[in-house]
Amino acid sequence: MSKVNDEGIIDLLIKVYLRSFKFPKGGAFTQFIDTMQEGQLMNITGIAGDIFYLGDSKFMVRNSETKLLEEKTYNKVGMIAAGSGLTPMF
């Protein structure tokens, strides 16, 4: 959707989960997004965590004692994800 060189904007394609018999409340966030008007702004922030993938088997991992990020290399990585957690894994 958004191009790599786009700055200051992000285009999203979001599936709206409406209320249904199986899911009486539906998806609260997607239904909220669906009510937004074209041109309406929303502030978003990136995820923050303790592990960042740098590519080429290299990671930045937060040291639990020093709280600093340290570069580590791993030959094998196991990941578990479900629901909205699938996208970050890709």
C-alpha cells in the first residue's frame, strides 16, 4: 500500500469485523476505523519492544539487567503468533 519512500503518511487496508451472531461485539477497533471520514487524522505510534530484527540473522535484544539494546546473532528463531500478531511476524 504505502511506498517505502513515503514520509508522514501510511495507507492501510483494514478488514472491518462487523457484529455477528458468532461475534456479538464484532471488532471494536475496525468498526471505529470504519466510521472515520476521509481526511480525518489519527495519531499512531510504532510498536516498542525488547527485540528488533536487523536482517541477516542479526537482532537487537534488550538486556534485562542493563536495559540497553545489544546486538545478537541467532541461527534459528522460533515464533508463535495468532490473530493480529501474524502481521508483525511477516
